[in-house]
Amino acid sequence: MKKIAVIGSNGQLGNCIRKIAPDFEHQYEFVFTDSSILDITNEEQVNDFFYDNKPDYCINASAYTAVDLAETEKDKAFAVNADGVAHLAQAAADHKATFIHVSTDYVFDGSTNLPYAEDDFTNPIGVYGESKRKGEELALEINPQTIILRTSWLYSEFNKNFVKTMLNLFSQKTELGIVADQFGQPTNANDLAEAIMDIIKSPVKAYGIFHFSNYPETTWFEFAKKIAEFSKSSIQLNPLTTEQYPTPAKRPVRSTMSLDKIEEVYKIEPKHWENSLEECVDILSQQ
Ligand SMILES: NC(=O)c1ccc[n+]([C@@H]2O[C@H](COP(=O)([O-])OP(=O)(O)OC[C@H]3O[C@@H](n4cnc5c(N)ncnc54)[C@H](OP(=O)(O)O)[C@@H]3O)[C@@H](O)[C@H]2O)c1
């Protein structure tokens, strides 16, 4: 039976993979590890983990994801998102394992009006995006059997994310301002987990960078409005400009990614973001 190692499995994506793993128990053996067992910045720990477990696939669900904090914690962001990724890519290469790594729309500067293709010019405008781009470069350089999935605006019923923050604020406030001039594609991490398993199961063997998100593009404001609608909240939402909501890290104005390649190569059809959001809000409202 082929073995799949899931690194950083206490994060949003890691939890979503853990949730669907029982559906694949007759095809794959899963090994889940988190930062308390395996710190990817520690090369020796990574090598020992690969030696002990010998996975056929390594899914890297771990990352330094604090976009604003990264501006003042550059070394930490690069240690995890670049050096840590290199350790995993190298260990996977040494064991002839396929390395499935997750990256971000924030590798782009967001200054174009066309959806970004996989080979479009990257130009991150923040430290988090810079560190993720370095991780992409190192993974592709080190392990030819690397698949990078760039995703965007990730949320789920697990951990901290925009949807959970909104629901929490809706229960405390009567009015809220939300940025309405940044465009992107919200993505339910459960859909990303499914897409990763679809890739692993696929007879197609194609490596390199792929974009995966829900579609079409929207703004944080429209996203928040749908969260309010699906959760039946009566909150008053007001549109803000980026200037009215300053953050330590700059965000791309429009980081929408083209999803054509993953559809063509792996026959994966991303879902409409509103449908995926409704599923998540339903789950959260039952908790
Ligand atoms: N969240 C988004 O909006 C978003 C958008 C685009 C792309 N992405 C990408 O999608 C992927 C999954 O993101 P996510 O939202 O699921 O992340 P997440 O919820 O923040 O989880 C990241 C996980 O990585 C673990 N981790 C951090 N440093 C580690 C280390 N040195 N060794 C081992 N594990 C470590 C964390 O463990 P601890 O909690 O113990 O530190 C955490 O469980 C990441 O590659 C991220 O860059 C995310």
C-alpha cells in the first residue's frame, strides 16, 4: 500500500486531509505529523522522519502563515517557508517520493487585470509572499517530482481564518467595515484537500506549478456579505478602501489566478466559492 505523509497536520489543510483520510484507507496508508513531532526547520528531524516512514507521497501542509507578523519576523518566515520546504523536498527526492507543496497567490504583486497563469512573473510585495516564492523555487530545484499548488484566501471549519473571524465579529458587533477594493478567490480548504487526493489518485504524472482555488473572483467585502447571508446575521457591513484599513503587510490588489491548467491536466473542476462557503458556514453553525 502506498504511504502518504502529511506534514503540519494541525493546520487548516492538514485537518481537512485528516478528515477525508478514512475514505482512502483501503488505498493509502496515512502518516500525520505536526510541529510538536516534526519541526521542518530541523533537517535532521526531517531526514529521520523520512528514514523511519519511507512515504511515497509527502504533502506539505505546514507553513508560516502570519502574513502581517512576517514583516517583522522575516527570519522565522524564511526558516519555515523556504529552508523547511527545502529540507522536505530534499528528503522526498532522496526517497524518490512525490513532494506536494502548497503555495500562495501572494507570490504575485496583483497589478494586472488578467487572471495569473502559473508561469506568469512573480513579484511578491510582502515578506510572507517572498518566503513562499523562495520555497517554490527551492522545491522545484531540488526535487523534480514536485507538485506545487498555489491557493488563495483559504478557510475551513478548522483553526483561524476569515470566515471564523467574521462569524465571531458578527456575534459581537452591529456594524463592520470590510475592505472592498482587493480581489481574489476564496478557497475552502476541504476542496483543496480533495484536489490533492485527486492528484495523488490520478494516472497522470505531471509536475510543476498548478493553481487551485474556488471561483470566480470576489472582494473581501462581498465574501463577508455572503458569510452574513449564509449565517443569517443582521450585521451592517460597510465597504472600506485599503487606505481606510491599513495593515503591516501590503496585500495584492487583485491576485486572481487562472484555474485552466489544473482543469486541463488533472481534470479537476474547482467549485463556485459561494457553494463551498455555504457548506462551511453550515458546518460551523452546527458546532
Ligand atoms: N491561510 C490562507 O489564507 C492561505 C492562503 C494561500 C495559501 N495558503 C497556504 O496554504 C497552506 C496551508 O495553509 P493553512 O491555512 O492550512 O495553514 P495553518 O492553518 O496556518 O497551518 C500551518 C501549520 O503549519 C505548522 N507549522 C508551522 N511551522 C512549522 C514547522 N517549523 N514545522 C512543522 N510544522 C509547522 C503549524 O503548526 P503550529 O500551529 O504548531 O505552529 C500549523 O499547524 C500553506 O502553505 C499556506 O501558505 C494559505
